[in-house]
Amino acid sequence: MRHDKTYPLYTLLWAMLALTGMACDTTVKTDEAEVGAAVRALSPGVPDQVFTIDTAKSTVTWIGAKVTGRHNGVIPIKEGQINLHNGIAHGGRTVFDMTAVCSTDKTIDEAGNKKLTGHLRSEEFFDVAQHPTASFVITSIVFYDSTERQEVPSTTASAKKMRIKNPTHKITGNLTIKGITKSVSFPALITQEDSLLRAKANFNIDRTEWKLNYGADKSLGNKTIYPAVNIGLDLVARPK
């Protein structure tokens, strides 16, 4: 048995270092979206049925992580639709109201949320005065091959809950933010019950792909904001 009086100090030091390392990893552990060059969508022809997104029932959430914690909020949907061909989701388009993007973080007070919301809408982030909307245009929807899904480390119950279980489809589309368009692919769960069509997804994207670079420089140390942003989708659509 070791009787070195410094041993408890070493143990405490290593424990503190371990906790610090865990605290710094604040990113959400979920599916990573595939991001690439914008792709040209094939003409879907005339859809058999068009579903209009219910903007009041649908939600798009975001979580931004920094070294010292996280913030979260919502991105309201302005309008959108999902097209069906032969009873299968085949395409669609969603427009986001970036002038209404906001922080709804319950860990900070009203003044803090107001300040963060103003920053998100400023030129340093989304520059909503010049780019009031963003859009996502579906270029393909295919059945999802679960064997291709990568395992991700999930250390908390909340992280496990956020990742979509048993996704049915892989959605690919062109995401345009601040005039920059990139192709994004992610797994989603698409279900149809009664007259409602529902699509759920949860994934991370690298915001710097759209030149949203604020705070991403690692040299900022504890003030660094990670490039990865978590996006949660819960879309409800009704027959047009």
C-alpha cells in the first residue's frame, strides 16, 4: 500500500483534469450530417399529393455548444411542403424565417436570451437584414439502410433520447444560408398516420461550411464556440 503523502493530491489533480475534459466536451452526440457541394435535383414530375407543413405544429430547434456550456433556441418555419409520388415522400421545400431565429435557453435569464438573439440576427452570424430567409430544398429521399449508420458515443440519457431511433429514410437536400448553398444528407423518421405526414430528424452540421465562423477559432480557448451545431426537426404536414 502506498503511503506517499502526495498521493491523495495526485489523485485529486487527475480527477479534476478528467472532469475538466468532460466539461469541455459539450457537443451533442448524435448523427453527423453529410455536407457537400450543392446538387441538382431531378425533376419529380407532377406529385400525386402535396402536404403543406403546419408551421404552428412544426419545430426546428438548434443547440450551439461552447467550451463552457451550451445554448439552445428555435428557427421558425415560414412555409413549406412535402410532395408524395406513388404514396412515397419524393421531394419538397421548406423556408425558414431567420428574422425570428431566437434563443430560448432556460439556463439564462430573459436579458441573456435577448442579447444572444440579437447577436444571432446580427452581421456576425445570420445577418438577417441582408438574408431574412434560409431554405432547404429536397433533392432525394431514399429508404434508409440502417447497416450504414455509425455508432456515436452517448454519455447522457438526454443525448440518447435526442438521436432518432429506427430512421426510415435518408433525406438529401440543398440547404441555403446567407446565400451559400450546400448539400446536406441525414437520417429521418417519416411516418404517415390518418391524414398527417410527420418527419423527425436530429443531426449535427458544421456551421463553418456556410461561413458562420464567429467564435470557431480554437485559439480563443475557453471562449471557443464549436463549429458543430445540433439541429432537431419535427415537421407536421397536412394534405393541401
